Amino acid sequence: MTATDGIVTTRRRRAGVEADHPHYKWWALSCTSVGLLLAAINSGTLIIALPDLERALHTSLLGLVWVILAYMIASTVLVLTAGRLSDLFGRKNAYVWGFVAFAAASLGAGFAADGTQLIVWRVLQGIGAAFLFANAAALVTDAFPRNELGIAMGTNTMVAAVGLVLGPVLGGALVSIRWEWVFWFNVPLGLGAAAWGAVILRELATPDTRRGLDLAGTGAYVVGLTGLVLAVSKGGLSGWNDPVVIVGLIAAAVLLPAFVALEHRAAAPMLDLAIFRNRLFAAATAAAFINGLSRFALMFVFVFYFQGVMGDDPVLAGVKLAPLALGMLVSSPLAGVWADRHGSRALASLGMVVSAAGLALMTTLGVDSPYWQSALWLVLVGVGSGMFNSPNTAAMMGTVPANRRGIAAGARTMLQNTGAVLSIAFVLAIVTAAVPKDVLLQIFSGLASSLSNRQLDPFIANMHTALWVLAATSMVGAGVSLLRPRHGGREEPARVALAASEVAR
């Protein structure tokens, strides 16, 4: 054996590190899975901790909700800018530094002295998360061949489902120590994930040659979406004639259409509308938006149903939420394998129908309902979500050219998260309508055990109304999902190549 042979052998032993190694795709998948696991755990731990945050920081109900919404809006409106920067300067560095920023903001959030400070730190957390969301799907798509992309996305979704199982339970345990640990636990995990990504990931994509950032479009979307969410979330609490509500609705009505007009004219648009010329991408992205709108507020509602109405402590409430994620955990990888062979159209649509059925059945729940009913309907919604998410994401990301995957991943995340933000805002407006403020405060602070069934009845009735709206929205999403072209797994590479050439033109 020559010295050169020895060097080659040594390199081969570093399995998964070199970009041309046949197993690199699985190592890259481990990095993106860590990011999704962290994001999912963080979401679950914080939601379960909301009643404790309300008591510890003495924040208003609207301020409590905006601890969630501020993070989601920041990560939503900046995800396209993050995707654009990643296409220009490299996805690996953007992904790694996203972890670092997320960890630093988590450290600061634990030192917040009031609700306002916490909201500011949550915005900074959202900026870091935007770089994670914008690059996770793109990095996986770069590493995997198209005929294995469904199982890769299914694995990512399965890992996120594990995080959703762990998050509420971990959140309940951390809150029992101190509420600050709901944020501080992210610090070592985030820094460890950054180190792992720096060692494992390789830059596979060719940088986009079109330079520039769309600051005008970004600004219009930030102000327009924030105005809409603020108006909707505040309208249910303060009334729709409140000046802040009126100004927010006007800002949204003016700036969101202006955003679309700006994107048509921009040389380097924040949202490249050309990618929506492809029918598969357009239908799948619209379905992702509706899926976020129909499902995201569900965990938010059930945290207050279990802790507020049923009187459970945070740990028990977290355990009771687990069936939702367990349904996703089972169905996601199976759906990914099936979609690789047969395409995403039928399965993604069926997943939204299954979720709609689960949401509709949840309207049978009341103050005295046995837990097995909640668990069964949560599993059903989770199975439907898993059936939808991995095939739909694989279809979207597989239909764009390689040098546009960052912006495509950003578009997918932006629209899905926009649906999620609006989901919470609209559901909050529904569940708080015509419920006395003192009753709401006790429910949202987890101290409703002294309330009678009669006092809780208006909240339960509003919860049922919200669930019916979410179920109807999911059925609309199933119809939109069917608008994508018919395709099978074996025919997909040719269709993807054709779609890529159309978008490139």
C-alpha cells in the first residue's frame, strides 16, 4: 500500500464527513433533525409554561399571547430574507450561526424581568430560528436524491414529533424548578447543535448570482402582518372598535397587497413569485399555509383546556398532549416512504381530511369528558398531520432548482408560519369572545379549579366554535392539495427537471 493509498483509506474512514461520501446525506439529515428537534421541544416547553409565566411576570393576557406570537412573527417575516442570504453566501454558515443566535437569545430570555423584555428576547430568538427554518429543508434537499426525499422529510417530521412529545413534559418539569429554565435549557443544546453542524455539514449548493436584498418588500410584510395579527388578537379582548385594532387592520389592508406589488417589480425580490408558476409548488405551498392555519392553534387551546378547565398541573398537561405528537411520530416516516413511490397528491389531501375529522370530533369534549376521548382525537389529528407534512414538503422542495432551494424553503416556511400565526390570533379572538374577563384570567393562569361548570360553559362553547372553524379550514386545505398535478414517485424526476427549467426561465 502506498502513502497515497493510506491517505485515501483514512478519508474513507471519516464516514459522512466528506461531501462526496455516499453516507453524507444521513449525516446532513442528523444536523437538520437536531434543529427541528430543538425547535419542537422549545415550542412545547413554552406553551405548557404560559400559565406560570402569567403568574411570575404579572403580564396581561394579550402580552402572554404575544410571548408566542412575537417569536413566530419574527421567524416568519425574516425567513425569506434568511433564505435569500443563504442562497447568496452559503447555507451551512447561516444554519450554524442560526443556532448560536437562538442560544444567545434563550439565555437573555431567562433574565427577563417583565413581559415586555421577554417579548424582545423572543423576537431575537425568532431571528435565529429564521435561519434554521430557511435552511433545514434546503440542506436535506441538497444532500438527498429526489427518489429518497420523502423518507428524508418524513424522518425530519418524525424527529420533530419526538420533540413535540418531549416538549410539554419537559416544560412541565422545568417550570416546577423555575420558569427561567424553560429558556435556559436551549443554551447548551443550541451551542452543541452549532458545533455539530460546523463539523458535519458541507456547502453543496452553488451561490445564486443575482445579488441584492428586498428591504422594501420585507418592511411592508413585517408591518402588514404584525398589524393584522395585533388587530385580530386584540379585537377579541378589547373590542373591534379599539383604535389599535382599526389601525392594525388598515395597515394590513394597505401593506400586504403592496408587498405583492413590490415583489413583482423588485430586481431581487424577498419572495420570488416566479417559483409559484409551477403548479405543484403553488398548490403544495398553499396547502401548507392552510395546514398551519387549521392546526397550529390546537396545542395552544388544549394547554388551557387541560390546565385551566380540567385543573391539571403542567407535567400532567404535558403528558396529556403527547398523543398528538405520537400520531405524527407513527405516520410521518410511513407517509414519506409511500410518497417516494406514489407521489404526494392523494396522501397529503387524505391527511388533511383525517385531521379535519379529528378536529370535528373534538367538539364533543366538555368540562367532564373522560381523557380517553381527548387522547383519541389528538392521535387522529397527529396521524393526519404526519400524512400531510412529509409528502407535501418533499413535493415542494423537489420541484425547484438547486440554487433556489433556500428561497423556496423560506417561502414554504413563511407561508406555513403565517398560517400558524393567524391561527393563534383568530382562535384567541373566538375563544375569548363574550367570556367574562375574570373567568378568562383564571383559565389562562391555570387557576380555574374554583369555577363552576356554568362559568366555564361560555369558554367551552367558544372552544367548540374554534374547533369547527379549524376543521372546515382543514377540509378547504384538502381540496387545495388536490389541485396539484397527478404524479407517481417513479415519474417525479422527469417532472422535477421540467419544472426546474420552467422556473429558471
